[in-house]
Amino acid sequence: MADHLAALVAEYGNPEDVIRLARLPRPNLEPGMVEIAVERAAINPSDLIPVTGAYSNRTVLPFVPGFEGVGTVSRIGAGVTGLKSGDRVLPLGASGLWQSYLQRPAEWCFAVPDDLSIEQAATAYVNPMTTLRLIAELKEHFGGNSGLAGRRVAVTAAGSAIGRMLLSTLSAEGADVTAIVRNKTTLARLLALPSLQTCVAGENSSGDRVFDAVVDAVGGDPGGSLLRQNLAPGGMFLQYGALSGVPVAQAAISARPDVRFSFLWLRSFVHSAGRQAISNALAQCFDGIRDGSMASHIAATYPLSRLDEALAHQNAPDRYGKVLLDPRC
Ligand SMILES: NC(=O)c1ccc[n+]([C@@H]2O[C@H](COP(=O)([O-])OP(=O)(O)OC[C@H]3O[C@@H](n4cnc5c(N)ncnc54)[C@H](OP(=O)(O)O)[C@@H]3O)[C@@H](O)[C@H]2O)c1
């Protein structure tokens, strides 16, 4: 079996410095495993964090990054039922999508409907499903299915892929949504969204507005300040990212015993929910893509062989949308 192209991390560090291209062998298939020919993989912030060594206690070197992408089944191991060569699948549950061929246990491969474009299929999992989980957490706090109607909800880093999905989904739930962004170009793009009721620009801050909930991907001082100053008693601060480089400080959390602070990890859900619950969640993600609320804007697609250009684009300050890799070339 010919070798194949892969992005490989053999040491921790700045992703642009330490992720290297390598030719790897295509190992034999163990029983129960499926080989997938990867056709598109996304570059998400959560792919790059482990490369820095931030999760070194649960990462084994060397590894292939990439938690999200789509491909077709190319080989089937003994004992696998329900999948056949040529089936289009999302392989979930572990990194490794930034390579031409990937092996995954059959139970972690999920069918993708044919009507989704290759780009939307490749971005159908991480951000849409995180959005669903965030909405579910908010609803639980605010009393169930109709609990978000009329709630004042702030979304930070609102121009991110998840940010946009949250704006659409929360608006559809009847929430009074405020988008918080850090730059004026993003603000202008968000103001063009028909669903958005309010938009706030400037230095990740929202002045003296008061919210029932803050859904935060920034952390650090901007997140801490929102938690201390802008959250109504009984409200919820739901953190799911730390784009500033650090989470919200414990001092800010301790200063607000009157609100609920929670951190959401998609991986906790995915590794505990079971296959049927994941399938159900994916079906909701696919529907969200079809109606536009969970579709991702695509910035560009690069061959994996030009990974350095793709990573430079990912870090560009004017990037708008997801950067994808085509691992076939
Ligand atoms: N907890 C989980 O399970 C989970 C799952 C998926 C993703 N996440 C997290 O969700 C976040 C967003 O992911 P994504 O894929 O939606 O991101 P994305 O589409 O790549 O967008 C990220 C955007 O966030 C904005 N941003 C970056 N640094 C910022 C800062 N310091 N302050 C304010 N805004 C900043 C930038 O937009 P502008 O240039 O327009 O400001 C940037 O383009 C990431 O932190 C990711 O790790 C968490």
C-alpha cells in the first residue's frame, strides 16, 4: 500500500513552526476499523491549541492534527457492518483529519447526507454541535424550551463561526441578542445579518448594558469584566473558549456567587453521549446548515501540500471564514 501525505506534530510549539508535512505508511486495517480517504478538513482554533502543548497531559506525540473533516470510506476492516466503500462519512472522536487517509473505529464514522456540499459537510460538526450544546445549557438554566424568549444574551467573538451560529440560533429562540466584537470590519459584516437585533463594537466591551447570559469565547480580562459588571443576578456566564489566551480569572468568578459560571467542552458531550445521541445532534446540525443558521462561511481551500499558506491564512487578521484543507493534493 503506497504511503500518503500527512501533517505531523512531533514537538510542541507555535503551529506554523512545528507542524510538518510527512509521508506516512498506510497501516493494515484491524478488525472493526474503517479507512477513510479524507476529502476536506477544517482548520479550527481547537485544532491548533493541542499543537502548542496546552493539553500535553492527554496528547501523545507525534500526532496528526484535525478534529473535523469529511471523506469517503476506502477500506473496511473485518467485522464492520453498515458501511461500504464509497460511503461519505464524518469521522469523529479524535484528531487526525489533516492527512489523506485516516483510520477510525466504525462506530465513530457518521453518514453525511448527499445534499450537503463538501465544504459544508467538512464544517458540519465542531461548531454546529458546540452551538447546539451551548443553547441546551442556556435553556436548562433558564427553565427549558421556551426559556430563552426575551432573555438578554451577549455573544463575544461574535464574528467567529460559532459566534454567527449563536446569533442566528439565539435570535430564532426569541432572545434579545447582543454581539460583541473587537473590530469594525466584523461589526459591519454582522450588521448586514437580518437576524441581529443589537450589535456592539469596540474592544470586546459592552459598556453598561446588563445581560441575563453571556456566552463567551474570549476569556481573560474582557470576559472577566463582562462577568463582574454586565451580568444580572441569577444569570449565566457560559464560557467555551479562551481566544485571549487565558480563561476568565478565578477572582472574577468568585466575585459573582450570584450567577452560574459554567465551561462547556464539546468533547465531554461527544465522549459520553453515545452514538444515537451524536447521530441525533448531527441531524440537527445538518438541518441547521440547510436553513443557513449553522452554515459556515468558507475563506479558502488549500491543498494539504500548501499547509504553510493555509496556516498563514488562518492567522491573518483579515480572515473571514473557515480555512479548509484538501488532503488529496
Ligand atoms: N469548548 C468547545 O468544545 C469548543 C468547540 C469548538 C470551538 N471552541 C472555541 O470557540 C472559539 C471560536 O471558534 P471558531 O471556530 O468559531 O473560530 P473562528 O471562526 O476561527 O473565529 C475566530 C474569531 O474570533 C475573533 N477573535 C480572535 N481572538 C479574539 C480576541 N482575543 N478577542 C475577541 N475576538 C477574537 C476573531 O474575529 P475578528 O477578527 O472578527 O475579531 C477570529 O476571526 C475558539 O476559541 C474555539 O477554541 C470551543
